[in-house]
Amino acid sequence: MSRLRLGPALVCTAALTVAACAATPAPPPPPSGSGGGVLRDWRGIITATDRDRYQRRDAAWSLALQQARRQRGSGDLNGLGDLIDADAARASVTPPVGDYRCRTVKLGSQGGEDGLGYVIYDWFDCRIEQTPKGLKFVKTTGSQRPSGLFFPETDRHMVMLGSMALASEPAANSYGQRPDRDLVAVLERIGDRRWRLVIPWPQNESNLDLIELVPN
């Protein structure tokens, strides 16, 4: 059998090609969760209206607490402790997955001085689930049932983008589809086994909603 003999120029070209291939770094791996398993940054998802609410949450706290302390209300405001302390957030905010009992506290009144300054509701059932896209909050009972996905932000708070289901409607599972139901919230840990969702400038009634969360 005859052998193919390469000339010096061809041998050199082949050698250089092999060397170049060996020296070329492999392409970087695709970002983790490129198939949709990891949440994108919330800043690329949030609507302009909710971005404004989020950025003005300090003003919501200030106005809502002023009204709550000045106007008549329903429930024991003084017994809420750190729940209504705007600076109560602690480190290690990530909550455990599982069932929770939760209650909503509405602070301030969109009706001005004529409305209730605060309303403290009874306890309901809530849940935090692990989903392919991250942690999800769901309020499972009550006439107003928010739900949404958490986005890690700092060690002291997570951002939640969600929507509200009312009355006998099925659980809300989308954001950005119905602007009148969208909400932005901040999750904070305020005790050893105590969290709160802070919802600035809700769509109706109050100027700040708080949802207290306690694991079962």
C-alpha cells in the first residue's frame, strides 16, 4: 500500500492548525437556568407603575403610619410590635419552604381622613413553595389572595412580583397580564420565626399593606 507523503509546506500548515485549535479556549457554558429555571433580575420584568411604587415605599410607610396613629382603626395597633416598625428587617431573609399562618394589616387610607387609619385582619393560610423559577408565595384562603415569585435582592430583603386573586377566582399565577391586579412587595425577616411582606401603595383601600408570616 502506498503512503501519502506531505510536502514541508503542508506539514507546517497542518501543525499550525492543530496548535491553533488547541490554543482556542472552549466557549463559555450557557448561563445557569438559560432554559427558564432561574429567575431573571426583577428590574427587567417590573412594570413602570410598580417600579414607582417600589421606589416610593419609604413614603408609603411614612404616610400610612401617620394616618394609622392619627385616625380610628380596627384592631390593636400597639400590639403589632416589630410588624409596623419600618426598620425592623433582619439579616438572613430567605424563608423556609412550607405552610404558614398569615394575617394582613392595612395601614393608612386612600380615602383620606374619613377612612379607617388601619385594619387588622384575622389569620389565614399561606404557603411558600419551591418552584423551578424560585420561591413562590401563595395566600390560599381569604377574599384577597396575593401570590408571586421572590427575587433575591439583599441579605435583608427579597422583591416579590405578583398579582391578586379576589373572591372565588382561581389563584393568581401571572404578573404583567392585568395591571389592575399587579403588585410589588418586599419580603423581610423581622424575628426568629417571623416574616412580613410589605406592599407599598396597593391598588385599593390602604396606602401600605403588611402580610405577617409565621411558619406552622
